Amino acid sequence: MKPKKRIIIKLSGEALIGDDNEKVIDPLRVREIANEIKNAYDLGNLEIGIIIGGGNIWRGKMAQEMGFERSSADYMGMIATIMNALALQNALEELGIETRTMTSLNIPQVAEPYIRRKALSNLAKGRIVIFGGGTGNPYFSTDTTSALRAAEIGADLILMAKNGTDGVYDKDPRTNKDAVKFTTIKHQDVLEKKLEVMDSTAAALCMDNGISIMVFDMNEKGNIKKAASGENIGTLIY
């Protein structure tokens, strides 16, 4: 039997906000995302890990405005990612997919602690694993968490599902009409050009461990499945 391909899907927390911006976790939006992930899962040839941000609940800008100390603010952000992970877990399980949330912060009442071997066991049993709580340390983003977990579990691809951005450009396409989109680009070029696809720590970690990144717009229906199938629907960083 051909071994399954192991991937990490990176979602932004903002993707869980409803169209009316009134709910930081909109149930309908969470279900839509869960359905998109299920379509990829149903391909049958994937082991899927998920990292989700917490920006819909807590952002660094809010912490700065309130005068919070950086470490405390980052821990609050980690807790926000766990809340999002639990919401997505429940939506996936409603669809009949066995799912585990594993956290780098110890909250045994609601989720399993992250243990690499246990995560690999869950994936091998066909479960989707959602990694909450970031790396468990302040000063590291969920981008870095994605790269770290991908390296730890032996994933060779991160699907970076962007909220309204369809790839990597040489400049911000929202403010520059002449921005040029890359179909493929090397990790080294991303770092040298400071393209800010992900933070530099995450980008360097992916480069050092040979982890490719597919950047695409998750708001286009079917795109998660297409990216998981190997279609270049955005920008491939290799």
C-alpha cells in the first residue's frame, strides 16, 4: 500500500469571523471550513495536521494599545488558538471525522498535551490532528509553529490558506496595481526579498528542512482540496 502524504494546513484565525464581523467565531464559517477540509481528507491519501491562528480573538496590536507586556500578550494569543482549535474540532467531528486537538499548553480537561509520538500515532490512525497553543513559548508566531510541527512530524508540505490572498507577490497587490504574482519561488528568495509570506524564523526553518509551502486563497471553494491534491493554485515556495 502506498504511504499517505503528510501535510500541515495553516489557517488564519480571521478566517473564522463571519461576513458581518459580529462574531469572532462564526459557526457557519467554521462549518464551511470544516467541509473544505473534509473534501481534502476524503481523498484518502493524506494525513492532515492543522495549525490555526488566534487573530480573530486576540491580536498584538490590541496588546500594544493596552500596554500589555509581550510575554503575557503572547500567552493570551496561544489560548485564543486553542479556542479556535476546539471550535474546528467540533465542526469536523460533526462531519464524522475523528479529530484530536493537541496543545503545547497543558490543559488536560479540554485537549491532549502535544507529544510528538502521540501526534504521529493519531495521524497513523486516520485522525486529523489540530495543534493548538502555538509552540508553547512567547515570541513565536503560529507561522513558526506550522514550520516546527511540519518538521517534527515529517510533513513535506504546508498549505498556507490565506484569507483573501491568492499567492505571493513582489509587492502588496492591495496597494500596488502593478504587483507581480509568483507561480513558484525559492525559500532563499522569499527571505532575501523580505516578501513577508511568513515570519523569517518560519521561512528559514522550512528552507533548512526542505518543507515546501503552497500559498493560496482559501475563500475560493474547493481550493484546499486542490492544493492538497498537488495543484499549484497559488504560489509554491520550495
